[in-house]
Amino acid sequence: MQRKEIDPNQPLNPGDVVELHFKSIGLAVIQDMQIWAITKSLENNSFFEILSAKPENSKVVFTCRVKKTNPVIVTVLIIATAIAGIGTIAWLTLDKAYQIVESPGSNIAFGSIGLIAVAVMAGLLLNALKK
């Protein structure tokens, strides 16, 4: 999987996964409380879901998946506004946004390894049956 930086106003599609990096002020304990409050408040959101959230130094990183985009056009800015609106304990400011993209090369590589493993197993099985 690869990450590519995206424009916060770029419309997202259902199934798109984005990673939002927020600048944060506060101690790790405050960040953890903030993350808990945000994930709890947005767990029933119908437009996106939070897959993970973790503090990193003076940042908090949220990984979200878009559920649906109708009737609202979902963008990184809308997701960030929803998260930052709840996260008022230690102010959150969107720093960077990335879209997580599955690279086709990795699928081919893992697919090839799987085929090789099946071929090796078949060869071993045939070899064992001959004896």
C-alpha cells in the first residue's frame, strides 16, 4: 500500500481510505482521552468510519474509510472538521492528508508468491506419492 498526499477539497468515493495528520497540543494522556472521545462520538457516523487513531509526538493520526457520499460530497476537509469539532480538549489542526492507495505491483507480487507456493506443494505431493 502507498500513501499519496491529496488536496483536502478533493471529493472522495465510498471505500476510499485517508490518513489525516493533525497537529495537537497536549500531553499524551490528554491526546488519548481526546482520541477516545472522538472515536466514541463518531462511531455511528453514516458517511465515514475511523479505522484507527494514534498519537505521534505532537500529532494525532486518524485513518478513516469513506462509507457513502450521497447526499453529501465527502472530502478530507469535511472529515477533518468533524474530528476537530469534537477534539476541542487539545486543539487539533489538520496538517497533512494522505490517500491510502493499493499498489498493483504488490498484488502481483503476492499473487505470484502464492502461485509458486502452490506449485511447490503440488511438486512435493507428487514426489511423495511416487515413493
